[in-house]
Amino acid sequence: MSRTSTIDTGYEEEPPAAPGDVLVSIRTNLQSGISSPVEYTVSLRDASNVMVVSLEFEADGDMLLCADAIVKSLSGFTALDAGGGAISWTDLGEGIFKGKVTLLYGYGTGGSLTSAAYVDIAKFVFKAKELGEAAIRLTDVRISGLIGNEVVWLGSRIEQAEATTFIVESQYDLNRDGVVDQLDLNIAMLYCQYSEADGDWWDTQYRLRDINGNGITAKMCDFSGDGIINMVDLIELFINYTSK
């Protein structure tokens, strides 16, 4: 794989390519509340000595407030863009915005990431503008890392390019019947003690579905964002009842 380098690796020449693919995916909740942060999570799989990840993506500016979006770096990565969490945007017209983010692993300490399993490296966090469908699409990824003592371009492939969420009145309306009530609490209770370590945390084909037949994932019940469904999430849902 030959590219023109846009990543500052400390080398004057473009690093050589290396065999093998690091897989990159983006995903999100099936639904998000209009008054809650809308989050898209970027992950790596089959990573080997990854140091720098540069991402380009397109966002639906009609549904998402792109100007105020931020990056939350995860798993030892740091966003190198201005402000330590800002996204560089270009308005492509017709409501589409192109974003760029560069992430460095182990900023200030060196090192590199190696993992065959999925590792979440960043979250793109937006404010919602409208009710309806909002999508993010990865358009390009560039990854550099170490082979021995040499900095190289690592082979990479976008495994899941697009993530779509439905922005609804309330994220607590899990079954999308228009009210937040005991039925939603029952769903959250069924997922109680599930965590992001469980294989079906993001699974859209699991046993629970809303009134439109869409899957309700465990992740959708993690209102506190701490990676586990527990009493904190159940209480938060109950506080936000619209029908008691």
C-alpha cells in the first residue's frame, strides 16, 4: 500500500508499507435522545504495533451540530488536532461535512497498540439538531506503526464504514411507543448486569425489539455511560418517566 504521508511520524520520507490489515469500524446506538449527546464509536481490530491513526469521515450536518462536535480519546489514544479534542471540518455542501481527526497512541510516553480483539479508540460526540436518522461514514483511514524499529504504513481496511442512529424525543423510550414507562423499565431490567465486555453489548439482532421490529441492545440501556447496566441506569430511566 503506497500513500503520500500526511502524518508527522518524525521521518522526512514516507514510511514503507507493511503486510496485513488493521480493521477499522464505526458504530452507534440504534437510537439517541434529542437532548442527549449523540455518540459514534471508532474501533480497531487485529491491531499490531499501532502508533498513529488518521481518520476522515462524513457527517450529516442537517441532523448533527458538527461545529460543536468533540472527540473523546479512548484506550491510550490522544487527539492531536487543535484543542486536544476538536475535529477539523470542511463543508462539502448539501448538508454534508467532512471531518478529520488524528489520534496518537501513548502521547508523551511512546509505545504502540497491539490487540487482536476490538479496541475502542475514540468517540465522536455531537449535539442533535433534528428528530430522525443521522449517519456518519468513514471515508479514509491511515495507520502507521512499528515493524521492528522501523516506522511503516500498516495495512488497513474499513470493516464497517457507516453507523446510523435514529434521533428520538427521548433515549429512555426504549421500545419507541411514545412514552417512557414500566415497559421501558422492564427492558432495562432484563439487561441489568450486562456490560460492554459481553459479546452482545452492541448486537442489534438480540432477543429484545421495539414496536417497529428494531433490536434493542444492552448498550442502549447504559444511560450513565459507565459500561455496565445497573441500578444507576434503572433509577435514571425511572426519573425520566413520562407516564407513571
